[in-house]
Amino acid sequence: MDIKLIESPQNPLVKEVVAIRERKKRGREFMAEGPHLVEAAIEAGAAIRLAFFQGDGHRALVKKLVKTGARVSEVSRRVLSKLTETETPQGILAVVSLKAFALSDIETGTGPVAVLDGVQDPGNVGTIIRTADAAGASGVIVLQGTADPFSQKALRASSGSVFNLKIVSAQRKTVADELKALGLRLVATTLDAETSVFDADLSGPLALVFGNETKGVSPELRRASDISVKIPVRGGAESLNVASSAAVALYEVMRRESR
């Protein structure tokens, strides 16, 4: 393997990767840090342009990265600290890009679609993506005002599920009509709905809409939804976190489909 050593944090390649990590240009290219995410990217067949490692702990993974055609560089500990934003770097990272999917790419008969309507916390975004993957969702739609699903915090929370699902960016003003044209019923999760998610009609292809942590689902999508459901609360808590609500709703759909 012809692998060069980068020792200076001022190396142009290092500066390029830092800009990618910071998502200064929000797009489909992002930094995957740590062996779990890098392995997931390789297994998913994602395009890997650059990769960096430090030390001898990931030699087998480095060999896999070389086989992908990525430009692989060894870096000093000082450079690794510059590349990452974690206090304890995991010793390996890659610059990855994913295909940009359209709404028409989603297979509507293979599980519900999760719609993130202004979910602002990247940890919540990543957790919902991970849950949607686990519950057999057919895709995740990200509307404006939603945190970047490819930011470092969201990627860590997704635990690699970004590589397993079709993640689509869409416009709030048109998404309802587009989803209905695909044969999906819109289900808004709201605090003031009269019907519990456990009692609602969740038959057929569905798009489950999860709203902003403070404001909830936007007025546009509330009006456009076919039904609204709530997650019942018995105790003293005002409500569930949006990622927890998404888990309840997605798994309720999965439970019904498995009967």
C-alpha cells in the first residue's frame, strides 16, 4: 500500500476535511469518524474519496479502504486531533458521499416514511433515523428547518443507519401533495390530537410526521394531514421527546404490520 504520512495540521488536505466536517457546504459529502461508521460506509458501497488513520489499530479496515479506491493517508496524532472534534479520537475517519435520493425513489409499500418537520436537535434527528431503520421504514424525509442529518452529532446518533435508508430533502410547501401522489396517507403526531396512536387507523402506506421540539408539526402539514395522533401520557411528564415519540409511533406501525 502506497500510503503517505501527513504530519502538519496546515496541510491543504487537512483543511479541506475540516471544512467538510464542519459542513460549511451542506451536501451529500460528509465525514464519517470511527471504525463503526467507516465500516458501515464500506458495506453500504458509499463513495469514499479520502480516508485517514493514526496508529496500527485499524490495519484491516485500512486495507478495505484502499480496495475502495479511496486516497488513504496516515496522520500524526496532532493532525488527527485537528481533523476530529471528539475528545478521544477513534483513530480512523473517511470522507464519504451518498447518492441524492428523490421522493420518487422511496418504495412506499415497504414500510412507513418518517417526515422530519423542523426537528432542530441533531441528536434527535440521528436517533429518529436509527429508529426508522430499525422499524423497517422505507425512507426519511427532511424538511427545511431540520438539523443536518449528516452533521457529526446526527451521524453518531444514527449509528450508521444513514447508510441503510433513503434520506430525502424536500420542501414543506409541496411535500404533502407529493406524498399523497405516491399513495401515502399523512399522519401528524401532535399533543392535542383526540386520537391515540394506539387507537388510530394506521392501515396502508403511511407518512408519519414528527415536528419541531417546541412548536410541533407545522400548520401547513397539520392542515394537509389525513389524521392526527397523540402519544398518550399517563404520568406527570408534559410530553415525550420527539425521538421517543417517533419510536412509539414507528414501532406501533411495525407491530400492526407484523400481526
